[in-house]
Amino acid sequence: MSGPHNLTVDECLALLKDASLRPESIAEEMQCAGVSRPQPAQVQAARDVLAKLQTEAGAQAAGPDPKAVAAEIAALPEILALAVVHAAGRASRQEVLLELATSPARVLAKEAKRELQKLKQRGVQVQEIPLQGEPILKPLPEGEAPVSYASSIDAYGERAVWWTRAARQGVEVVQVVLSDLKGILAVDALALSRRSWREFVKRLPRQDVVSSAEIPREHARQLIADAEAAGARNGFSPPPAYSEALRILGPAPATAPPAPGLAVELTDELAHQMAGAALFEDPLFMTWIPEEDDLRRFALRVDEIATSQLYIDARQRQQAFERAADDAAAAYFTPQRRALYAQRLVEMAHVLASEKRLDAARTALAVSRALEKDPLNPFCRALFTHALKGRLEEKEQAAPPRTTPSGLITP
């Protein structure tokens, strides 16, 4: 634009829209206001672009390419171009404004961004302006991309998942506490520098009763999606912060990736299936117990066995205890629960394998396969018996001495 003038952008736009004025007249008016006189052809070109901007919304998809329209605007003298940018904003033509917002002409780009902001203030959903040029901090190379993590699973099917991706400023993390029954329990989105992320990883739980393992990012995203679906099925809603986290997470994989636990090499599968009860000697499984109501019913049955006069010695009571555990397991492990525990065990197989505890990992994977058809696997019975370990003996010792009908005390 040349030196100072007293023609505002809106006044210029009004001249262009005045159908009674010829392009030559508009050029003269602009010159009188102190603007460098444009060519009549340039004024007509500005009017032609205005006509394109007024296209009905339904016909816009079939109209001129926004890039081409933006290029026509950028080719106009500055005052005419700014007037047309104002018209684009009033016509809600954000697709044209978005093109202009990244224009090398800084004055036009600034005005286009201002019009986009006005659209937002009017309640219009406006797309984000695409980033231009090379980022100041480039994303991590593929070989250095941040790894996602998941914790071990507790007795209630709950665990933590840390989904990650490289970002311009370091690493974006979505931290989710999820349940395979209640869905998304808690969620938090973090933006960390690469150094902070390395420190964060060092603090992940790696204790006896809780541990963490690296998992593929796609699997982490699938775990979150599966938990969300499970919560919806069971009537639980995710916390409000989850909707914001979804903007970072993006969509779940179109096809569920295989669980990493399935990659555990399994030898002598039958032997590992029969060793399922031994899993409860591992610290990661020691807290696993049945659901509260089922465990309470089993405890009452154990108390009956401990105090009943029907069993004359410890061997008979132990046999009755084992039969009661079989009955409780058969009732508890419905097809739905077997599928649920099978999935948990596959995930735990990966956690165990990541800690080089391959024998336990193979047992977890073998039992997960057995659960597809067998509710009486030793693992199922042991879920009940280990939870009440020692209860039979304690109740028996606390019971009053047993007597025969003659009144004699039995040994």
C-alpha cells in the first residue's frame, strides 16, 4: 500500500458492492481518498471474487477451489485484497480464510486470522490453522519414538496404561486408569520434555505386587478403547477429562492388534495348565480373589465344614473343602468370566515375560487358553482356596470339641 490515505477497508468493500458504480468510477474514488489508483481490471477482478464468495453454502463444494480463490485475492492490490478478506469472513468462507492465513503476504495472513477469530466468537466451528515450515523441535525419529506402558492387573481387573506419542516439545502422555468392568476410571493428559519423560519412566511401578511393562502404542490405544466399551456396556461413564484426552488419542485401531502376551513361547502346554494354582504364589497374583459376594458365600461354606459333626477327621474336612472350592469355581466361572480372566491372564503373561519370569508367563498363557473350555482348571479352584488359606484350620481349632452320642470326646 502507498502512503497515508483516508479510505477504510469497509468503505472500499462498500464501493465494490455498489452495483451502480463502474470499475473506473471506483478506481477514481479510491484515488481521491489517497490510495494508489488501481486498474479498472483489478477492481473488476475483486468484484468477481466477491461473487464467488457469495456462493450458497450448499453449492460451495462444487464451486471454485479455495486455493485458487485465495490466490486470486492475494494477486489484488492490498486495499482491494483486504476488503475481499473482510467479505470472506462475513460470508463464513473459512476454507478461503484458512488458505490466506498461511499466505506469505503477512498483512493478508494477519487479517485472515483476525476474521477466523471473529468466526469463532460467533460460534462457528473453525478448523485449526495448519503449521507451516519445519518445527523448531523436530519429533523423535521413528527409532527413538517413546514407548507406551501398562501396569499389571489387580484383583478387580484394574490397571494403569500410559499411551505416548512424540510431540514437537517432547512427549505427549495420556495416563489412564481403567477397569475391564467399569471402563475409564481416571485420565490425565501430560506434555513432558524428553528428559522429564525419561524420569517419569524411572518412577513407573516395578514392585513385587505391582509392575509395569512396555507395550506397543497401538495395543495401549486398544486397551483404552476396550475399557471404554466395557464401561458403556455395564452402565459406567468415563470422567469428563476423557473427552479432551480423546483429541490426543485419536481413533482406536481399525483392527485390534494382537496382545503382546500371545507372543510368549509356550512349551508343554498341558503341564503349564495343570500348574495354574502355582500362579497364586507369585506376588503379582497374591491379591487376586473372587468378587466379594462369591467369596463370602464360599467362606460361609468353609465355616460350615470346619464346625460340622459330619466330618470325623482333618482328611475328610480337607476333601470337603476341596469339593466346595470346585463347586464355587464352577458357579463363579461362567463363560463370560472365563473370557474376562483369560484376557487378564494374556496381559499378565506379557508383564511376567518382560521381567524374564518365563515359566510363570507360560503358565498364565496356558491357563488363559484352558479357560476357554474348562471352569475346573486348578487355577479356578485356587482363586478361592488361596483367598481363604488357613481359614479351615483356624475355624476348626476355634470350634468346641466334638462328642459322640455317648458323650465321649473324639480325638
